[in-house]
Amino acid sequence: MRKEDDAISWLNDLEEQALYTSEINSFELYTGLFRISNKSKAKRRRRTNELEQLLSRMEVLSFDRNAAIESAKLLAILMSRGEPIGVRDAMIAGTALSKGIARLATRNIREFQRVPGLNAESY
């Protein structure tokens, strides 16, 4: 996560609430982790531990058939309106909606605010 301090502070304020993320978010976070130079092994080790701690606080939602269908439907709707969002963002939103989760915290408000039925908020 970029701006880790803001994200950690935001998460700490939500300690009593159920927290979810998706395997797509997990993929994005690990991609960022593996972009850390091999020359910075200590930094990568530290970030790996931080990421594992973060993910252990959340239920990681799988991208299953229902999530795929919901993602495809919402992307098709947005494309027909001329308001497409990125495929991974559609998959994240579709995963949440398929699990009955309508609240999404993101720094990418611009994309997610277009998703019908999803309440996107920034942290």
C-alpha cells in the first residue's frame, strides 16, 4: 500500500469491524512487493512481514464463478454507458458485490464511484 501510515491508521480505527479484501487486491499488493529490488532483501523481508500481518487481519475473498459473473455484468453495464473501469477494478468490485459487500475503501475513488450498488470511500 502506498502511503502506508495513512492506511495503517485507517485500519486501526476499524479494529472492531469485519475487514475484507480480495485475491485481486492480494495480487496487486504482492506485485508491488516483488518489484522491490533484490538488492534490498531486508526491505523486502520487512515488507513481506507487514503484508502478511495486514492480510491476516482480513478475510481474503476468492474470485469465484459468482464473482466472475458479477464482474462481467458490471463491466458490460459500464462499457455500454461509455464509462468503463479497469478489468482488475471490475473484478474487485464484482467480488465485493457478489459477496453482498457494498462498502469499498479505496484511493481510486474515480473508478469505483461509477459502480452501481457500491459505496466507494477514500481513506
